[in-house]
Amino acid sequence: MIVLFRSFLFNFLFSYKIIDERQVLKLEQKMSGENSIVVEDIIHDELNKTSSLLRFTFDKCDSEPNELLKSKKANCIGYSAFLAASINNKLHSNSLNNEWKARHKVGEIYLLGYNIHPLFKSGFFKNHDFVVIENRKTNEVIAVDPALYDYFGINKIRLK
């Protein structure tokens, strides 16, 4: 109940605007787990897997998903790179890759319609990375922020 309220409140206050996209790299190692044909279940499982495998850092670090399996440390770029690769891997293994695709996006976060990034002096906060999962047939879009999920358990974000 608390997580639902937290998600509702966060999505009421904050939205994400896409400004760029990064290439999604492939995971060489197949990740184990249950097979599912429901994309929401795949997203949830891969968010949990990403959260349990990686530890957040503000330091500069690798963002290549296969290297992240070794280092276990990532910033928002690494979290999103790993999650997008992991979701695409799972979509492929469940034969859903012709219908759905995860994309690694770069964006800005807005609080009540105001871009918060100019408020920070550090280059670390010039933008933020997240993942958008798109249905190629229906154009349905599901947006997630794996770093936000790791810290607050919020599994979906709102796009501007």
C-alpha cells in the first residue's frame, strides 16, 4: 500500500522528458529466471534482478552491461544500460522481441513541470538515464527508472 502511494505521489510530482537515446548493448551471458509472456512481469523481474546485482555509485564507472556483471557498481547510465540489455535478452528468449523492445533513454526530470537539472552545479546531474519499453505494434510505452526503483521501489515513471 505504501509503495503504491509512493509511486502515485512520485508520478504526480515528477515527469521525465526524453532528450536523447543511447545504444542498447547485448548481454553475452544469458540471465536465468522464469519465462513469462507478460511484458509487465518481465520488466518487474528484470528490475528486481538489476537491483540485486548492482550497487549505485556517484563515481565514474563502466556502463557496458557485461562489465557491470563483474564490477557490480553502476551509476544511472549503467543501471539503465544493464536493465535495457537484460529486458531485451528476456524478450528475445520469450519470443517477444518482434513485439516489444527496450530502449535506453537520456532525459531530464521535471518537478511540477519545472526542469530540475539547472538547479545542480555538478555535471553528474546534467541529465538522467532511464529505460522505455515500447510495443512496436500498439505503440504502448512503459517507462522505468532502475536507479529510482533500487532506492524507492517505484517501478514506473511518467513521461512528459
